[in-house]
Amino acid sequence: MAEQDDTAFVTMTPGLRADDPAANYWMAQAALRLRREVAWCWHERGITPADAAAVLPPFTSGPGDVLDMSRFAREKRGFFDNDTAARYLSERIAQPYEHAAEHRRGSFGWVLGELSLDDVSAFVLALALTSAMDGSIGSVIATCMNDASRTAPSLALAQRLWDSPNDLLALADPFHPLFRSGIVRPSHEGTARNGAVDWDGSLTIPPIVARALLYHDSPLPHGLRRMAFNGVNRDTAGESARVVATRLTAAKAGALRIVPVIGPRWSDHRGVVGAIARIVDADVIEHESAAHAAQEPGYLDALATYCWLRGHHLYLAKSEEPAAGEAAHRIAIPHASIPATLYLAVGDRRDLAGLPERLLTPIVEVPAFTYHDRAAHWRRSLGTRADGLERAIAECSRRYRYEREMIDRICDGLRRIPGQLTDEHMLEGCRAELDLDLGELAARVRPRFSRQELVLPYKQRMQFDEHVKAMRALTEVHYSWGTAQAWGESGISVLFAGPPGTGKTMGAEVLASELGLPMYRVDLSQVVNKYIGETEKNLKRVFDAADAADMILFFDEADSLFGKRTDVSDSKDRYANLEVSYLLERMERFKGLAILATNRKKDLDDAFLRRLRYVIDFPLPDAAERRRIWQQVIPPNVDASALDFAFLGDRFAIAGGNIRSIVFNACLQSADGSTLGAPLEAPEAGSGAVRGRLTMEQVVIALRREYDKMGRAISLEQFGPYVPIVRRLDDE
């Protein structure tokens, strides 16, 4: 044994030498004690190295390893004193460690001082660290434990290797500093029911923690990055941020410290975190995919320990809310005993429910990035390219409630556009960045109709035009005239009321086209939930997301959601009234355009009607309006010269939606030309020629079918000269 090279049983190869002398000393201690234990295993198993070709002794089935700690302790000590190889190793083990005067933060030696670790704790840390950094040491550990399956270090192994086994008793406490700090992790199955760490449970060190202990200048682990806070300084911190910064610098962290940073999803959480970090002079680390990292068992603990070792703070943003109908999920955080500082960005105080209050610092509110702040930042970020864009800057500052980072990103793209920037460039850049995901609660609507297609009586046309004008004037009136300060920055809400098919949905799509706003149809079947409180949660999610930018929220059949409040006779009535009250409050604060459509205006709560800026009634069209609708709904490639629009408009008092349905059904039945006598000639490709032809026969048939579908009676006399067609249908 004495003649064998020191690297025969692995450890401390030149490539594994650490930057810190304390790490090198204690890892050498682990290596020497392992080698000495292997020498004892040769002796204890009655085999000499000369008798075997293998470097390590074979496993045995005898009970000697179980009784070793008690019965053979004196014999083992005598062997260490008398065997040449063992005595040589013991002499090397006894060489004292010359403590360095100072250690770099996060190094092995720094941890010994920071956690006030004694020698046996330093040895256990080195043993676990050696195993983490040297993959081939598992066979040596298995040999020492006489068990091929036990290849990881444990307290039982450390007790075998340490000269005073009783010293290891203190490390069986799960609240020992090595475990509380997250540096050494006992296996989950290695914790006994009485709260003590199992002697046979494996002791591991996360790889990112091991690298931090050994190599101070190692780069950030994969997926981590330092947050950049361009343009952020300590002066930008609000009062609550300065209070928290003072608390963070007043004392060292003895456990996890969580700094809740609260603001809407689009708020500048990062700017607030940056201001605090500048005051406390700490780097802030985040993960490129925090949501996925939080799902890895134990990874957040390792990340928090790594940040504590390096003196960094950790930033975590709460993942997006679950889809409608899913249970609320708890925010994943590191173990409470790890002395790291965590900034937790959330949208609401309720997101903090379930977190231990003792870990929370005072809440930091994200200061509102106001309209004037946004306008000033647009000008700063665009620089000289902002010339001539005052109107667009004002409009984008109101329409899109973006924060600094988003504005800088948009401006970076705008500055690359050659030539003079236009208002449309800015608006298009803002629209491109709008990313709204409401899951099943609302669906994006692509407008199909133009202003000319919306047929309304004179009074309603005037009201519609006034509404468009009001939306276009909102920026000037709110911020140049000062109504935002006097009455709040709320948007405009409108009610479209009228029978089915009178153009309410078309009117909403025309508004979206006229104003250039994205439109979302709220799915009330997904929003309204029978469980108490769930409807409000769904509505909050819709309104919070929609507050990011000006957009249209379209509530069809709004009477089912905005119905009248009732007298409270039971708990269901009380909670239903709470839903309506919540809607009233959110509608007033909503900064975009809310359109409510209903065919039961009388069922709406009176408080809603008072809060609506405009109420536009969509009546059934008169004869002249019906003639216009008949003419407008004919597809562009259909020959309708045979249709009597005056007759159709005068005789049949139906809504525009019914007229569209009639024309569509007539087209479907005419497509093969079977009822026209002779098939249509196919036009040449790209010629723009008529591809279809409608006659009164198909239209009258489709019209009669529509009346049957509506369940409305109609006399034969109304069909005038086309009565034979209708009679033929009845005869059939």
C-alpha cells in the first residue's frame, strides 16, 4: 500500500484543485481518510493486497462491517498505529491546516467562517464535495461501506472515517447549518421520522453550488443571467423601495428574505428591483425560464444557495395565472432556511397568500408609469427621430400602457427604419408588441365590415359617429384639457341594444376597423362560473390583461352578466349582487372601449346604464334601409340583376342578419345552377367575370325557409307574383 501512488483511489487530481486553499486541504483530508479506510478494509476482511489483483478489496457478507464501530474500534486504532501504509496516511492526516487570513466570498473557507463550522463539519462538507466533483469515487465509498449499492457519502461513512465518531452526532440534526443553508442536501428518503437525518441517507451538493465553492471566477451557470438596469438609479426608487433597501442593508440575512414587488402584469417590476439593487449594491440574477426552473425538484433551493454564496439577489416573476377553471396554484419559492434575498414580482396582494409572513419584507408597490412618464420616455428613447411625431407619441402613450423596457425595444426597431418616421410606423410598432393571451375567456375578432356596410337610421348614425369622434379625441381631452385628472383615465363604454340581427356585432367590428383597435369577444360561458368568487376572478383576469393597451372588449348577450341586482333572499343572491358590483367598479376603471350588446335592454342593471357613455339602439330597419341591405349583402361575383330589391325591401320586415342568412342560403342552393334551367358557363381564371347568378326563385325559397326557422307566420299574399313558388313548396 505504501508504494502505491496517492491517486490510486482517486481524489485531488490536478484538474480538481480548487481556488481556495481551505477546500484543497479538507478535500485532501477526505481523500486520505478514504485511502486509510480502504487499507483497514483489506485487513478487516483478512486479505492482503498481494493476494489480489484488484486495487480495491472485494465485498464480503460477514457481519464485521456492522460491528466495526463498537467491537473493533480499539483494533482499528491499533491497525492505524502499526500498519506502515495506515501510519503514513495518519501522519499526513495529522498535518495541521494553516488558516488563511481572508477568504473570498462564497469560497469553501468563507463558508467555514460564515457558518461557524467546526472541523468535523468541514470534513463532511469536503467529503460531499469530493463526491460531487469526482465521479469515480463511488466505488471507493462502496468498498468502505462493504455495499455495492451505497456509492454516495453519508453520515455513516463520515463516522467511519473520522477519528472521533461521536463528533458526528451533531450533524444528524436537520437544522445543522450545512443543511439549513442548502449547501449539503440529505436525501429525501434519508430523513427519519423523529426528525433526525438518517445515517445511511446520501449527502449531495448541487453542482452549481459545488462550482461556486471551488471556483470563484467560474461563469454563471446555464440559464442564469445578470439583470441589466439601464437608465435605472437609486433616485428612481419610491419611498417603499427605499424603506426595504434600508432593511436589507441593516442586517445579514439569517433566513430567506422575500421582497414582494407588486404591480400589474405590464408594470415596471424590474425597474423597481434595479433601484433597490443599486442602493444595496448587489447584482440581481434571474433565470431565462423561471417557470420551468421552478418545476425542477430542488433547483430553486440550489439557485438560492448559489446566489447567497456569490452575494447576488434572486429575481422571480410569478408565472401566468392558470387558465379558467383551473385551481389557483401556489408560488414556488426556495426553502425558508436558505439565507438568500428574493425579489418576487406579483400582480396582486392575493398572490402572496400562503407564503410565510415572517419571510416577507414590507411590500414594494411599483410606481405607476403615467401617461406623461410614457410620453417623456418615448421622446428620450427616440432622440432626434422623435421630430414631427408629437401626435403619435401622445396617442401611443395613452393607447399603450407600456413600460420602459418595452418602449426601448420598440424604439430600437423604429430607429432602424430608413427615412422619416411616420405616425403609422409608431402605431404599427406598438401593435406588433401587443401580446394578449386570455386563453378560453376571450377570442380575438378580425373585423370584416366597413362603415358603409353598417345601415342605421339617421339618429343612430349620428350617435355612432359621435362615439367614433369621442374615442379619437380621448387623448387630447384627457391630457391636454385635464379631464384625466378630474375624472380619471377611464375609457368609453357603449351599449348596443336591439333585436337579434340588427347589426350590433357588425357595429362593434366597424368600430374596431375605424379606430384601429384590436377586438376581443368575451366568452361569457367561460367567464361566468357557478362557484362563488370564480366569476370575479375570471373578469379580473380579462380586465387586467386588457388594461395593457387600448382595445375593444365585446360582451355579447351582456344581460346575462350585467343583469339587475336582486333583493337578497339567500346567499346566492348576495354573491350574484357582488359580481354585478365588481363589474360596475371594473367598468369604470377600464381604460379601453367596452361594448355591451343585448336584445334585452330592460333586464340590465340601472347602475350600468348610468355609467355608460353612449347607448345606441339598433332598431329593425325600415323599407328603404332593407333595400340597401339587400343590395349590400350580394357577393361581389354574383349577378343579382334579376332580383327585385324594391319588392324584397318593402314586403318583408326582417332584420339585416336575416337578410344575410337568406342571401347566403340562396347562393348555396344556386351554386350548381340546377334550378336555373341551364348551368352557368365557367369564367376564365382571373377574368373577374360573374361566377354566380341569383334569381327571385332561389331568394323567395330561402326567404320562406328563413320565416319557418324564425317560427313567424307569413301570408301567401305577401309574396305577390311569386306565390306559385311558395305554393309549390307547400304542395311538396
